Amino acid sequence: MIRKIGFILLFVFFIVSSVSADTQIKAIKVKGVQRMEPSTVLSYLPFEEGDEVSQRQLDQALKELYKTGFFSDVKLDVNETTLTITVSERPIVSYISFEGNDKIEEKVLMNEIHMKERDVYTPTKLKEDVRRLKTIYQRMGLYSAQITTEVEKKSRNRVEVLYKIDEGPKNYIEKIKFVGNKHFSSSDLREELISKEKKWYRFFSSTDTYDPDRLEYDKEMLRRFYYRKGYMDFEVTNLSVTTDKKTNNFIVTFDLHEGARYRFGTANIQVTLPEANVQKLEKQISFRKGQIYNADYIEETIQNITDELGREGYAFVEVVPQFKKNDKTHVADVTFKIKEGARVFVNKIDITGNSRTLDKVIRREFRLNEGDPFNTDKIRRSRQRIENLGYFDKVNLRTIPVANAPDKTDIAVDVSEKSTGAFNVGIGWSTYDGLLFEVGVQERNFLGTGKIVGVTASTSDNETQVDLSYTDPYFMDLPISAGFDLFHIDRDYTDDSSYEAKTTGGALRSGWDYSERVRQTVKYTLQRDNITDIDSDASIYIKEQEGKTLVSMIGQVLSYDTRDNVFNPTEGFYSSLGLDLAGLGGDTRFIRVNVNAAQYYEIMDEWVLSISGSAGYIYGLNQEVRINNRYYLGGSTLRGFDIAGVGARDKATGDALGGDWRLIASTQLMFPLGLPSEFGIKGKVFIDAGMLGKPDGHYAKDTIDYNSTPRVSVGTGILWQSPMGPINIDLGFPIVKEDYDETEVFRLNFGTGF
């Protein structure tokens, strides 16, 4: 009996051993490859010839080969000591084409799909790309667009892919309605939305097409609007979309719950951080008791507190506002609870979607690097800086926790590139320059490096100019911009001062940021000036200036900028200090100082008050300042007065002689005119004042008219951000002037690029 049991155990052990025993693979053969080298297939195996291989390793090898995506079928056969791998390669995409895409250019569609020419073809990839293309058409309002595909097999295991597109008609938004809005009119609320109703004048925009994603964002825009106005309980209770039976367009209805309007009550700070200065933190609160509640003030306070604690050395903090609302008095007390947050560091930054732009161009805009402490404000600022590059249609930034590492997080950046090159042809007109024609080529992301290259030529009745420029915003991969300019300017001043000026030269420039708000730029300029074609009856003081001079000048500008928008500011402050020194070579020597400042206030929605001023002074170093380097006053610098209409003037000829110093102050109020915001038309009223100093030189008192008293003008006008470019119409009326000043009531400027 014992013998029989022992024999059975021995037999079972032999069977188990034979099943689980490793096999030495002495040779590996690869069959079925057409384009791929057998060595490439072998590189994906977790073992090599001569290794002892288990069944588990063979299973793993099978998974690894399938995971590559290169093969539609893989078989592994072991015959004694030989492993035979038989594969069926997936075809390669040799050509991709589109048919029926009249409303969207082929290059736009090609940039959207993931499967490219020379990629491995898979039905899954093709299906995903069809979905992405449909999304593009839906964003344009073409919801009835149909996309089918044809895959034609070619020789050598290649395929050609054809996307057949039936775009169909556009689906517009016929009407946007609101239900439950008691405190704001429907027209006011429509102005807050990105989506717009179909109108004839919106032919330059696609915002009147139906887009569900855009409508979801509109819900957030409404919430922000009401929260800024004090309605803390606001919510969009329902969003419904129906179809207009007559037009087959969409009717969008927002159901709103506005709630009551709240004011700020008391504001407190509770902090658990050791040695935190509570008094300093309390000064960071950006609102006061009794003010209408505004969610922007809460965000601003959180940011201020975070920045202050960061300066005190606390890298990981969490600031959470807690509200105590009184439903009877409609007052909300706020307590900012501050505690030390979890210690989280950036593990890695992954960037996708940048098929053209180099990774480093995006990475250098990040305010934090891999290994740095995670900071939500720096993440937000990084996204803003990437968007400000102007290279991308969209920038999505996500944080992804790292598995098994709670103190680390990955940052995923997904961008969608857009065209950064432009060929511009422009035409315009102004009351001074007359007809203007301009042509230019610019690439703002040259070869995906972020470098800016441009050439522009323009001509008008009074000026001809050619410019060539190059800028590297990160010279030698340092946070320093560097570039150069080459230029030639031919300016006709015969109407003002009876001469023409020609300038040819170049400049080298560099700039860097001391902080997010403070920037320094330096510049060296070398140019040849020529005062020529002086009228025979011109002022003797003009004739003395005739001839060529060489200017060798170094300059700098230090600026401080807190404006919310560089091109269309509604709030914030800007100031700059410029200093130029000419005389490092050449035959022109002077020192010039320029100071500029402007403050912007949004006194109510879309009503923007700006107060600005500038001062300039130029001093000749052992020589008179030449006429083309002096200051002039009038035109855009002092509305209501003609170009160079203010200042010293030859009594006999009326020629403007300019001045060695200038002071300008202006107060302007921009306001809406009750027109739809997308018209881009705003009204303005202004008060301008200015003073121009006398030119330094040997002028006989009885030969010139001069008075340094201030000139003042008032006026009104219209600014239209038209599809053809900005159009400015100003009506200026001098109220303080001298008899010899030259005035200009009406002034118009416009231009375009197409």
C-alpha cells in the first residue's frame, strides 16, 4: 500500500514538473513580417535566445507584442528548443484625403485627427478620428454633418483612407430666453453669454451656432455675473433646448433662481500656522463691511493671503472661505480658515497636442518645474502665460495624482495649435496721413521655436516705411528676450515744418522680467538721419538743420503693469520710465527722459474711466537738439489741435519748431452706447491738456511765437472695433489756446488687415 502511494506521488510530481519546467529557447524565428525587421519584433520580447523560458514569460511576450499595436494577429509556437513567432502586420496609412469639406479647410481637419500618414492603421483609431471630426463640425453649428470613411487596400500592406463628408446646413440659435430673471433684463443677461442669437451682422462670428459645450460654459458665465452682483444663492435650475418649426433652428431657455442680494458682513481670519502674522493677513482682505457681495473679491483675498504666506515661507497652505448668511438681513459674514495643506510636489509635466511647437517653448512658460512644491496659483498663472503666447486655440491643464505616491502629482497639458503666420494687406485713411496702404508678413512661432519674424512695408501721403524685425523671447534658453530691427522711414513734414526727414538704421534690443509686473528693456540704436528737401521759403531755423547726422543711442525702459488687459484695459495701473543717451559715437548727442502713467477704473459695467499722463525732456549735450528729435504736441497727443499744432512757431513762415520738453494729461470715459457688445462700438468723452517747452537755441524773440501756458481741449468720440480694424472718430474742441495754434476739430483713423 505504501509502495502504491509512493508511486502515485512520484507520478504526480513528474507530471507537475514536466508542466511547470522551463524550456531553454536556443533559436527564435520570426515569420510574417513585411515592413518590419525581425530584430524589431525580437526587441519586444522579455527574453533572448539561450534563456530558460516559462509559460508565463511566453504569455507575457504575447501581450507585449499585441500591445505595440503593430500586429492584428500573433502566434507563438514552441517546438523543442525553437520558438516560432508568426505575426500579421497591420497596414500602414499611405495617404489620407477629405471629400466634401467646403466649410472647413483640409489642413484644419488634418490637424484634428490623430492617425496620420505613415502611421499604423487600426479601425479603433479611425473611429475615434471620425468622432473628433464630428465634434469640429458641431462647434461650427453643423450638427447634421455626416462623416463616412472608405479604406482602400494597396500593395505592400498599405491603405489609403478617405473621409467622405456631408456637411449639411448650419444649425443656428434662433432665440435665447430667460425665465425667473427679475433684477436684470433678458438683454443684459444675453450680453454675458458667449452664445448669441442669429443676426445678419454676425457673419464674421460663429457664436450664433448651436454648441452644447458653449451653452454649458454660458451657465458658468451667468453664475459668475450674478455672484459679482451679490446674488449668492443664484443657480441655473434648468437649461432646455427646443427646435423652431419654421426655421429648424434652436430655441434656448435658461430657468433661473436669482435669490436675494447680499452684502458683506464681518470678515475674520482663523489661522493654525505657527508664527503667522494675523495683522498682515487681515490687510490682504480686499473688501469692506457693507459692500455688495462680489465673488471676485473673495478670490482676490484668497490670492493675497496665499501670496503673503508664501513670502513668510509657507509653501503649502490652504485658504478656505466659509460663509454665514443671514436670510433676513441678507448679510454674509466671511471667515477665511487657513491651515497647512498637504505637502505635494510636481512629479512630471506631460505636454500633448503640440505637433509643431517645441516642448520647451511651452515648458518655459510654467511658473513651477518638476520637483517644485505644487501651487494652484502658479498653475493658474502658467495656463494664462501659455494662452498669452497666442499659439493655441485651447489650453487644457489637469493635475493627475501619482499612484502609490500621495505627495506627488503629475501635470498634464493638452494644447490645440492654431495658425501663427499671417500675410496682411491693409488699407486705411486718416485726416493727417491720408490714404494708407500696408503689406506685411509675420510668423509668431517660427519653426515652432516661439521666435517672431516679420517684415512690413507701408506707404501713405506723408510717410513711407519698411521694417524687418526678429525676436527670440528666450535667448539662449534664458528668460531674456533678444532681437533686432532694421528700418527705413521717409517722412514728409512740409505741411508742418517745410522739410522732409529720411531715417535709415537698425536696433538691437533685449528685455527681461524682474517679476510678473515689472519688466526691463534695453535697446541700442544706430541710425542715419537726413533733413532734406527744405522749401525755399522755409524758416531760417529749419534751413539750419539741413543735412545728414549719425545717431548712436542706448536706451532703457522700466515698466510696471497691473492692467487686466494690455489692449483693452478696464482696470489696473501702468507706468514706465524711459531713458535714452545719444553720443556713444556718431555726431548727435543728447539725453532724453520719458515718463508715462495711466490708471483705469471700471466705475460700472463697461464704463471705464482712465486718467493718464506723460512727461518728456530732451537735453542736448554741448549742441542744440535737432528738429527731428524734438517733441511735438497735437493730433493724437492733444485732440482738438492739429499735428504739431501747439508750440513754438516761426512768425514769418508758420513752421512748427517743436520743443525740448512736453507735459500731457488726459481724462477719458469710455461707455457703451446700448448696442450689442459684438458690434464693438463704444462712446467716449475726454479732457486733454498739454504743454510744450521752447526749443533750446538762438531764437530772436521777435521772430517766433511761443507761450508755454497749458492748452486744454474737450471732446467726444466713438471707438469701433470693426472687422476691418479699429476705427477712431474724435471731435475735439480747444477751450484754452493761443491765436497762432493750429486746431483740428474732426479726426478719423482706421485701418485693416485681411
